[in-house]
Amino acid sequence: MSEHYLLTLACPNRPGIVAAVSTRLFEGGFNIGEANQFDSVETDRFYMRVAFDAAKPDASIDKFRDAMKDLAAKFDMKYDIVAGSARPKVMLLVSKFDHCLADILYRWRIGELRMEISGVVANHPRETYTHHDFAGIPFHHLPVNRDNKAAQEAELWRLVQSSGTDLVVLARYMQVLSNDLAAKLAGRCINIHHSFLPGFKGAKPYHQAHARGVKLIGATAHYVTADLDEGPIIEQDVERISHRDTPDDLVRKGRDIERRVLSRAIAWHIDRRVLMDGAKTVVFGN
């Protein structure tokens, strides 16, 4: 089976972009398997994702890359081309709550998440996660307190760089990243949290929601920015609840929503289906 490739691009919107890209692919001997595009009226920008593979024996991805350089100059375009078989390196950060970590590990092991786990970083010791299988996965215990936060963030950044990590996932990591680290990880750090924000902040948000008689609970996966929980949203989901649900029911249902929302966000990111559009995202979901 021949290699397939993924092209993503963003540029100011103007006529002829799709035709130009399609023509370059055809001339290069490639076949388009999937194409998604979006014109953002608000930002007047154009976004596109194309999955393609060789249709002719002499198709050259290097020649196509050269052709895209010309298009980039013509359309003021930012683009990226990666092999579809590439497995991005993903680092998982976790605290005491490990339901998202368990779900990601399971989906990774069965091949649902096509990635390589570059490491697990926790602010709790390894003994906290004895029921998890970390075989072949580097584990790093980096406890964080007020006095060592800067030093531990520096070590975390060193781990990201030395491991060649492409994406950092805060799998219910209960530490706030500094503005400096958030800036370094811009566009490649995903967080998950309940969708009650900006209401019900702090401890036990599901208990607060129960006390107020909330009828919908949900979760949000977003890119991390210096604005804490206000980064560009990738995916959300909700579930209806009733007066019969106890606070423990809300916590249990909330865990399930968080797991599925985070896994979808990771899958879409590593499959190059998420493009930034200012403070929002364009998501070419499955």
C-alpha cells in the first residue's frame, strides 16, 4: 500500500486557491482521497485539509513540496505536508484523577490513537498509578509546590524538547502552566475540563452544579493559552441530567464526558484536522 500524505494550509481568502492546489496535485501524479475547506467570513481567511496519495509511479512528494513553495509565495500561504503514517510524539501530564489517562492509554494500545507516547509526567508518585500499564513508557515524577514550580516547569520543558514531543496533553493535570510555558507550547498543548466555566470554579464543581440544580453537564477540550481555560476550543459535549442525579452521579457522568471529548480532540489534532482561526479553531472532523 502506497504512502498517503496530509496537506493543511491557511491563507487570505481569494479565488483560485482550490483550483491551484488541485492542479499541482494532478500535475504531480497524485490522487485526492479527501478534501475539506472553509472560508472564514469573520477573518477573511481560507483553510484547507487534503489527504492524497500517489496515482502514478513517478509521483514525487519532493517535487510537490517544491510546487507548494511557489503557491505559498503567490497566495501568502502557510502550509504543512506530513506523511499519513507518521506517529506524533505525545506527552501526557496527569495528577491524581487518572480516568483520562487510563482512557488514552487504552485507545493508544488498541491502535485507535495513532501516536507514540513520549512520556507520562505526574505530580504524584508512580505508586499512585499501580493499576496502569506503563510498560515501555517513560514515567517522570515532578511534584510541584509554590517554591519549586519554576524549576519543575523548566524540567518539564527540557523533557518536551529532549523527547521530541509534538503534543502535550493535560489529562486532568491540576497544575496551572505559567504564561511562559503556555507560550512555548502554543498550538500543541491540549487541556480538558468541565464546561461549567466561568461558573463553578474551584473545588468540587460537580457538587456546586448539583446544589444549583444544573440540568446539563459537559466537558471542553481546548488549546492551552495564557488565558488559562479560555484557549481555542477543539471539542465539547454535554449530557442531560435530572433532579434524581446525586453529586456522585454527576462526577461519574462528567468523567465519561471528559474521556470521550479529550480523546476526540487528540485524534483530530494528530490527524491534522484542527486549524487555528484566531481565537477559534476550524475542525475538519471525521
